Amino acid sequence: MAFRIPASAARSFRIDLASASALSLGLAMLALTTAVLRKSLAAPDWLLALAVALPMVNQLLSPAWSGATFLRRKVPFVRLGAYLTAVCLVLAAAASVVLPRVVGPRASQPLVWGVSAEAMSFMCLTTLAWLAASGFNVLVTSVYRCNYPVFVRARVVSRINVFKLIASLPIAVGVALMLEQSRGSSDRGFVWILVVGSLALVAAGLVYGRQRVLGEEAYPSGCNGRELLRQLVPNNLLDLLRRNPHFARYQIWQTFNGVGNVVCLPAMTMVMVDPDKWNMNYTEYLVLATVIPGVTQMASAALWAPLVDRLSPSKARTFNTPFWVVAWLLFGYAAVTGSGGWLVYMSRAAMGFGMSGADLIWSLGSLHYSRREDPAQLVAAHSFLTGIRGLVAPLIGGALYAAFGNAVFFIGAAIMTAGGIGFYLQDRAERRDPAFVSEKDA
């Protein structure tokens, strides 16, 4: 059903469109560094698994951002994170150019556990970049809650997600094509990924600085760095889960879904880019890993957004999980048979269809349980638990791939199936509990 952006939120919506597009491009460039580690810097399997985990591990810092911004303005912290991430990318680019010139051929020779000096410096600086970006989800989601009414929030955020994909994907593909063309003349061509990413993040910070958050007018505007460090450990996490048992059970089934998906990610990257597997170049990898899921994600956004607005997150997850299961089953079959081709494209298309709904549910689902809680604390707890899963699951996935090969994709699909069943039972329990009050019951 068509709807109009509320007039009171129109200005915020325009700023979110522009800043989210630039931020999405910057993070897409940062995510592409995983393939750089494997193809250009010959990173071993264990380091690749850690690189895959970084986008989720950085969520461990979400409680720190939540605590530091409690009763404070969120926008300065978003700008700070964007600028720090850009600085880390610039340093990674500089190190990638300077280190081989200073050290010479020894920079690419394995030093410790099969990792070269240039791969280690690249990994350390991109890790710092992910940590600097760790506050984006909890802070931006809190701003969404303040600026957009609950019954249209998912559709507004869905429009933002679609627009940022339209804006960032063509540029990302262009950078990948340029990277492929430069590989013949220079093995440092991947530096362009870091340059484009840093420029996009600076632009995102500048644009987001114009954002205004409803209800924050009386809050102080400075960045409380001391409080940010003090809140690194979420002391109230267990108490929060005890007070909100439905939210705690939701996180249990979210763990099944998250672990089932993430254990497959290191193996997917290895199968795609390893010379003895499919040996894809950067452009092919980007198309399969990002473009095809992004296109189907945009195409299905209009279907998922009204569902997420109307349904509880548990029920929405019940409908969403089968797409992920089918996607990993198709990819696993293609990897086992070595067929590739249309099966892989179907797998990634199904993944994009699932991502369209899952991104909305992941971003907004915790707010469903915030009727009697501080929403930023719930989002921070959700993000922190995501970080725990993201730290452990890729390492488990790498070990499963080493032990069982391509069977890891079927193991991941089975774990996600268990999560989908759990979400179905969770939804039934919430509807039968007269004491349960959601945000939409306000």
C-alpha cells in the first residue's frame, strides 16, 4: 500500500537518504577488503575467518555507544564514528603503499602463522576501521525511533535502504572494474577501494551533521569520550534479559539464525576466490556477493516493509528464514557439484530476498520490546549479542569447512531451520501472554 512520508519527518528523511547512501558506499568498500586479503595479500584461512567476523564483532562496542550517548545528542557521535573510520582507511591505504617500498619483498613473505607483514598491517587497520564504525547501528536506529512514527517506520527505513543500494552499488561495481584493470600494471590497485571508502565516509559525516532528532533539543551536544570507554562492558545486560523474558527468548532464536548464516560466510568467500575453487576476480565476486543480492533486496523491499510494520519480529522472522535456508542449500549444492552457474545466481538472489526483510527486522525488531525499556539499551544489547555470535561463528565455520568441506553450507541451513521453528513458537507465546506489551501497544 502506498504511503506518504509524514510532513514532520520529511527533512530527516532527506538527510537520512543522502547520508545513508554515502555511509553504505563507505562500508561496502570496507567489506570488500575481505577479498583483498585473500586475493592480493594471500591471507591464510584463519585470518580470512577473522576478517569475515569483523562486521559483526564490532557490535560488541554497541553498549559503549549506548551508554555514552544516554541523554546526549546522537548526531555528533555518528559523525565521530564516520570520520574515525575514514582515517583508518586512509592509514591502511598509506601502509599498503609505503610498507612494500620500505621493507621490500620481505613485506609479502609470511612471518607469523602464515601472515605477511603487509597482510597483518592491513588487517589491523581495517579492524580499527570496523571498530570505529561500531556505533552506526545503535545510534542511527535510535534516531529512527525518535523521528519516524512506529506504524510507518519500517516502510520509511525500507525506502532509505533501497535508495542507498541504488546510489552505492553502481559506484562499488565501477571501483571493482577499475581494480581489475589496474591489476595488470600494479598489485596495489586495491588502494582505490580504501580511498573511495574514506571519501564516502567523510561525506556521510558532513551530511549527517545537519540531522535533527526529535526530543533531543535539551540534551548536551558534546561527545562524552570518558563515558564511552567506561561503558565498554554492558553491566546491565543480564538484568535487562531477566526483566524482559520475551526479548531474551527472541535473542536465543536470533542466535540460531545468526550462527547458521555466519558459519557459511568464510567458506563462501573461499569457494568464490580460491584459485583451486571458482577463482573469481574482484568484479565477479562483487557481483555475486553484493550486486545480485542488492538487486533482489530492492525488488522485494515493497513486500517486506508493510509486513514488518504490521507483524511482530518473531512472526516476520518465521516468514523470512526459509529464504535464507533455500539460499544456503542451493549454494551448498553448487559448491559440492562444482556446477556454479545459474544455481549460484539463484542462491544469491534468494539471499537478497531474505536480506530485504532481515535487515529491517534486525534493525527495528528490538524496538518491539521497548515499551517499558530504554530503546537504546535494547538495541545495544541486541547488537552486543550479535557481536558475540559474530566473533565465534566464523571461527566455527572455518573449522567446519576444514573438517567437512562444503557440507558446512548444509549444516548452516539446518541451524537456521531450527531458528525459524523457534521464532514460530516465540510468536505463539507472545500472542498468548496477556502480560506482554509491545511498542505498538502504546
